[in-house]
Amino acid sequence: MGSFSRVTGGAGAALLAGGTLITASPAQSMASGPRVVRVPCSAAALAASITTANTIPAVLRLRANCTYSITTPTTAATGLPAITGDVTLTGGPGTTIRRDPAAPTIFRILDVAAGGTLRVTRITIANGVTAGLGGGIQNAGTLVLRQTTLTGNRAGNGGAVANNAAATATISRTLLTANTTTGVGGGGLINSSTLTVIDSIISANVAPINGGGVNTQSAGTTRLIQTTLDHNTSGGLGGGLSNLGTTSLDRTLVSANRGSSGGGIASGNTNVTLVRSIVRNNIPDNCNPLNTIPGCVG
């Protein structure tokens, strides 16, 4: 049987909208709430819009049926500017932000800095690659994902999303699929703080050691509500879920996952609770260690 592993881890504002610069005084900005900006179908325009949106709360409306394909990253590690302010990205059918397959270097897509807030709705985030944390998104602030897809991302840990210490992430009606890690684990997600996943699917993600779908680290608290973890794979413990912290499952299905042991759930402590949840048909077993997770059989 494998072992559990831990990861160490003044002036007026301006916003770009459809190529037109919109300016606002600080007083106007505070009074009128978040600005709404329509972002042209251009990765450079998106990066410029995020940079200015970091100075004033803004909703950036991305084009439907548009792929914002990033070839040259903003920094060596991240494709788009770090989120340091209050930024909302909203898309529509066919809206994708991705690392271009022809990009000469590896980089994650988005990075939320401590104190920053990012909301993402109706956007696919794809093909981010990093040797560190969070191939799609690394979060050290506040992250809200809704009706979003993260697919084909790869990281050392947290293939799609890494929720770091002191961060908060809320994920709803979202699909995390076909993401991978090369380090400890969390093919879909790795959580070292506060994470809530609601009405979502975490499927077909891969980790070489622990937590093919979700990896809760020792400082992490993870809540899975009305969520499905299926067909995830771990080379070690916890094909669906690996826990070192505190994890609760409410009306959640864990099925058809695979690991060396704890094919469904593996926990290094007794802090996993199941409420009206089903853990079944995982390989080679459903939960490990045996009889330590109330409500889990086999």
C-alpha cells in the first residue's frame, strides 16, 4: 500500500472595451459598482482588460464562440496577469481560454493573488501546464467558478485547480475532466484551505500518487455537495479522493475510480463523513483503511 504525501507549498481607472478606453474617477467607480467591459476576441485584449480591471471592480464579458489562445504568457509562470483586484470573467457558448498548443513554454492560465477575487462563469479553461501548483488556476485569494469547464490542464499538483493556504474556493455546476498531475496528486483539485464543490462533475482526472480526483491536504477542509467523482485514477491512494484534512460528502456519488488502494476514498485520518452519499464500484476497493469511514462498505 502507498503512503500519504503532503505538498509544501489615486488616478482615475481605465478599462478597455471593444478597443475603446473607458475612464472613471474613483468616486464614480465606487458609486456605480463594477464596470462591464466587452473584451474583443484577442488574448492580448483580455490580458490588457485584466490589468486595468485589477484597479477597479469589473465584469469582463468575453466573446461567445471565441478561443482566447495564449502563446506568450504575461509572466514566465502564468498566461494572464495575476488577479489582484475584483475581477469577473463571463463568457458564453464556445468561450475558451487556453494555452496555445504551439506555445514554446509551459505556463498555467490564471493566478489569483492573496487579496484578489476572481469569478468565472461559462468559460472553458484548457491546456495550462506548470511544474508547480494549479495548471488551470492557482488560487491564493477568493475563487468562484460557475458553469465552467477545466480540461486538459497539467501541473505538479492540482491539475485543474490548486486552492492554496488561506484561500477560499467555491465551485458550482462545473466540469473538471482529463486533467493530470506529475507530483503528489489532485488530478482535478488539490485543496490546502477552504473548498466547496456543489452540483459538479470531477471525472477522468489522473494523479500518479494520491487523489486522482480530489486531494485534501492536512490544512484543507473540503465539502462536496451533490457532486459526482467518477473514472478518476491514482497511482497510489484514493482514486477518487485522498484526504489528510477534513472532507465531507453530501448527496455525492463516488464511483468507478481506481487506485492502488482506496479506489474510491483513502483517508489518512478519520475526518471523512458521508451524508446520503454513495461510494460503489471502485477498484480495488471503495474505502481505505477498511471500516474507518462510516457508511462506506468494501
